[in-house]
Amino acid sequence: MLLSGGLDSATVLAIARSQGYECYCLSLDYHQRHVAELKAAARVAQSLGAKAHRTAQLDLSMFGGSALTDSHIDVPESPTQGIPVTYVPARNTIMLSLALAWAEVLESQDIFIGVNALDYSGYPDCRGEYVKAFQAMANLATKSAVEGKTITVHAPLIDMTKAEIIQQGVKLGLDYGLTVSCYQADEAGHACGLCDSCRFRREGFAKAGVADPTIYQAKD
Amino acid sequence: MLLSGGLDSATVLAIARSQGYECYCLSLDYHQRHVAELKAAARVAQSLGAKAHRTAQLDLSMFGGSALTDSHIDVPESPTQGIPVTYVPARNTIMLSLALAWAEVLESQDIFIGVNALDYSGYPDCRGEYVKAFQAMANLATKSAVEGKTITVHAPLIDMTKAEIIQQGVKLGLDYGLTVSCYQADEAGHACGLCDSCRFRREGFAKAGVADPTIYQAKD
């Protein structure tokens, strides 16, 4: 299971745990701007009783091309047209590939990812058709798959709104105060309240009728 | 372009250069046993006039599950049944994902990989159907693809024998003495002569009628 430390993947972990899965959680330290999410991932994994949590190190700033991996590109603080500059080239493909490697070694046939295609930023690798294509590729890629252990890529949030995701997590007892969504969270994990990710999160709590536990950065 | 430092990917680089491509070569330091191949990759990239050569760092020994990433699993020194333990879970998927990320940042629509499905070890991620499935997934994964810049994953060696690959490289002036194929090459890049990779390489030179430039390790 991919675990970023954000709201969505934490909810996926809660869902998978409620379904009885033993969960091996994988985070990626890709030298992202919002490195506070990695601490959040560790908190969430422990809180929800993950079987294991590992963080792979892979410096995607070697390629750049995103506000999250190139410090010269600012995170937009108001909505933009099209796919925003916070899109990280091939990030989900890289992370799912790592999950596929670990799944094969674990002899697991199930990969979970917290993508959703409604309240999101239009990232191409958050759509159902992408997830299906990754799964088809994965089932030709590995020794296990060739030997008959097919892989399922689960994306339980794919058709849910942010409000529905939050309601589901709350129902499962998830403490969203553990999670960090902000693209430019400070070291303490406090949120800017302005970026796309903060905006979707804040609106989600409002629409869900759930108190927002996010701590926002103090403004001058 | 993925460049391992071995015979196959060096030939792919020679082919792509002969077709006029500006080549950006990507190697992966995944803490492989045969780290000498990375030095070979640098030599090959320079010799063939690559535009750039980068080496990503990603420690796949965190997952293990292969003789190439787990020092407790020996490299077989005679042919084995089925897919051998030198198979690295999801390695080509991980490397192609990284190539996809870099290609998108470079605004390139062409990825090259040196897989071949004849004289090989039966690795699932070296087959044409796998490459096609990766390409289909890639074309749903990226912002560039969604905006109409489709990606082609070129695998020019896919249907060639090792001998044909070598003949093609020699015709293009490639010096195979620069390359290292051995799974347990020593620091100097000298080959064991016993592993699958050495065996395919040695037989390839013999069948191609080309002198084998490989330097083998001195035996006691």
C-alpha cells in the first residue's frame, strides 16, 4: 500500500485494515517540498496498526519539472487552468512500480493506492483508466504474475468526493489530525491553507460536516 | 534511454545514435551486485556521444528477493529451471517509470530499452507484450501524453538473437570491450564466465563470429 501521509492514503489504510488486510505501507522520500508528510505517514501507519512501514529514498529533483521537486517553481496559491505545476512527472507510476516490487517479494497480490478522480487537481495518474492500465501492465511484468498470482490494484477512493472520503474515514475512527496534505507544510506539518491540496481538504471537511483538525500556519 | 552498461543497452544506444536521436541515458544504481556495470554505462555513454548520462540512486536491496540485490542469494553458475533467481522484482518497470519521468521533463516522446526475448533468461519484463502494456499505461500516466504527446517505448532488440545484436553493434562500430554483462563482475569489470549473462554473451560472440573482447577473472 502506498502511504503518503495525506488524507486520502490514510483513509485507504483505514479501509484496508477494516477489511482485514495485513498492511505493508510504502512511502517515498522523493525530496518533496512537503517532507512533513513523511512523518505523518509514519504516525498514520503506527496508529492504524500497519504490519510494516518503509520509506524508499529516490531523489526526483534529479528530473525536476514540478513545483514539488524544483524549489524554483512556486506552489500556486490560487486555482490555475489545466493540470497544475504541482503535478510530478510519472510519480504515481514510479510509486506503484516500487509497490509492485515489494508486493512480489511479500507474495502479496493486492496493491492499494489512494487516488481519486473527483475532488483532485486533474493529475492524469489519478484516473481509473490509468489504474486499470497499470494493473494490466503489472500482470505481465512480474514472475509471480506469470506464474498465475495476478495483481489487483485497488483504488477504493477513485469515485468518491473528498467529503465522502472524510466521512468514510471518520466512520472508521481515523484521526485526520495525524495527516498532512499541504504541498508546502512547514516542518511541524502546519498547513498553508492556500494551495490546491489545502483547498480540497478544507472544502472536504466543510461539506462532510466534520470539524477540520488541520493546524494552519500563523500569518504575519 | 535506459543504459545498464551491458551489451544489449549499449547496442540500443548505437542504434538510436545511428538513427539521429539525441540520447539522454539513464542508469540505475540499485545496489546491484555487479556495480561495475555502472562504470561501463558511463564509458559507453561517453564513447557513443550521448547528450547526457545520469545515474539514479534507489536501493532495491530494501526489498531483496533477487540474487542481484540480496547478498545471501548466490548467482547460479549453471543453467536453472524456470525464471532464475537473478530476476529482480519489477526492475524494468521501475526503470521505465524513471525514464518516463525524465522523458516528460525533457519533452521527449521516445523511450528506448534494450530488452530482448530470445537469448535471455525468461524474465517476464523482457517480453514484447510487457513493453506494449507499459507503453499503453505510459500514455495514460503523464500530462504530456494527456495533452497529445504520445510516448513510444522502443525495444529494437526484442526479436533479435544475441548473435544478431552483436553483429548489429559491430556494424555500427561499437566496442563491446567497453561493456560489462556479468552478474558478478569484479570491481575492474572482469567477468566470471559462468553466470547466465556471461553464458549468453559468450555464445553470442561465438555464433556471431566476432572475437569476444570480454576479460574473464583469473581462476585459481
